[in-house]
Amino acid sequence: MSNQGKQMAVQAIDIIKKQEAKFMELDAANGSLVDFAQECLFARQQLLKNEFTLKTAANNPNSLQAAVLNVAAIGISLNPASAHAYLVPRDGAICLDISYRGLSKIATDAGAIKWAKVELVYEHDKFSWRGPALAPDHEADPFSDRGAIKGGYCIAKLPDGEILTEVMPVEEINKIRDTSKAYQKGGGPWKQWYEEMAKKTILKRAYKSWPQTPNRRRVDLAVEALHQSEGTAYTIEQHAEYMELLRKGDALKFYMMRLSLPDHVWIALYNSFEKGHKVEGKKQADELEKSGIAQFNDIKDAIHDAVSSDDRGAVEEVLGELDAEEREFVLKHLSADAVEYIQAMEQAA
């Protein structure tokens, strides 16, 4: 590393140290799991190992600060000996990346599980799934050619001693991989470390069914950090919901989903149609979104008109046609007078 690089590393650590008070606050909320001085040392070591990472940190210091604050918020260390978390460059920013072992440790520390183990299954293995409440039978020779990957599974032991098994075929793993912006450009962690990424994908799927605990937020934050570090534009669940709403032609829900997502996620979903169906799919999406906007505006106008004329029956009729999610969404976009009118109606009922 050149003297210039070392100086850049010193400057980067100085930037991190400005966040010491916030770091300590976040760490204290988790029970003081990591040491600020030690994490600064580990961050410096990681920055010095890779010149591109160092330059990215220098060009985007805010992202470096955010990544290190995530260390405290999640309660995971950058200690290279544990191999639980790393600072990685993605799309011009520094992100906190977490290994599947690190994610498993966070879930264990949070009390959601006692332990978890992820294994991949290859075409020459003998594998028999015995249901979600039992560990599968899996026989393999680790010293022979096991063939191509067929999928994988996660076994987790719950706090009550029960076993929970999640299986995931390779087709579903690859659907997640295909949402990665870096992979779409021909690079990224999915190209370099497919098996590691596959295991993390399986673990992220499994954690959704683990018990809720007071410290579960740490696991949720870790998964959010992984989405950022892996450059995943959208989740498989978002893609499934998008396509299902298109299939149903649910215009209002489609528009509600549009407003709930960042622009880059919505654009990625809009461009996610398979080859040969892109033109037709985008046309359908455009028409459904346009219809959703019109339907939403009609609902708002009808409620505002009914409120203006003090027609409680008309207000109840419009609201009665909405489900709970739609109703909540519409109420957020009404005038203050209309919301007050509806609240008074409900109190008088």
C-alpha cells in the first residue's frame, strides 16, 4: 500500500471516529456487543487490504459512516477472525456485508434460534426431505464429484427444542441471484462466491419463519443490510407480489405498491419481465398503474364530495368497498377535514 493509500485510510478512520457518539448509543441499545476502538482497527485493516474499497470510502465517506454505524445497530463485529461481517464496495458506496455464519450468529444471539446450519444439495447426493419439523436425510461424499447444485436447506433448532427445516431448490436460489444488479452486469459476489451467496439466500428465507423475539430487530436490520450490500434491487417476495397484482388486474393495490417502493426498486420490477414478454408486460404494467391512479383519485374525490355535503351514508358506502389495507392507504391521502369527519363518524357509531 502506498503512502497515499495509508493517508487515505487514516482520513477514513477519522471520518468514522466522528460517529463515535452515535455508534456508542446504538451499541448500548444492543447491550454493548461491540467495541468502537476495536471496530475502527478492524475497519482500517479491511480498507488497507483493497485499494478499490479504500478509494470508494474516500469518495463516499457518508456511506462508510453508515456502514460502520450498522455494525453497532446490528451488533456484529468486523473482526476478521470471526469472518462474520465485512466492508464492501457496491455501486460507488461502502456497504456492510454479513456472511451466512454472521447472520446465523445474530439470530442465535437474538434468541430466535439456538443454532442453524445451512447445507447445499448436489445432484449425486442422496437427499430425502421429511417435512418442515424434521431434519432431512442427506448422504454425500465430500471428497468426490457431487455434480451440479440442486438446491439447499437450513436446519434451525428453536428455543423450545423443536427443529424447523427450510428447503430451497436451485431455481428459486437463482431467481434471487438474478435480481442482483452486480450479477446482471456480469460481476459481483454471485459470480465469485456462488455457494456462499446461495447459503445466505437460504438462511434469509428460513429466518422469516423463526419466532419473534424482543431482539428480532437485529436480524431484520442484518437482512436489510444484506439487500444493500448484495446490490439486490428487489426481493423475490416483491417480484411475486408485483406479478400477482398484474395477473389479478388489481389496479388500486398495484398503485399502492408503486407508492410504497423507492423508484429504483419499481424501475427494476418494471424491467424484470422475461425475454419475449417485456413489451407486453410493460404495456400491461403501464395500463394498470394508470388505472390505479384514476381509481385512487375517484375514491378520494367521492369521499371529499360526500364530506362537503355532509353525506355520511355516501362516505360509509365508499369506505365499505375497501379492505383494511386500502382503507388505511386512502385515509393517509385525504384532507385533514375529511379525516376528522370520518373519525367523528366512527366515534359516534
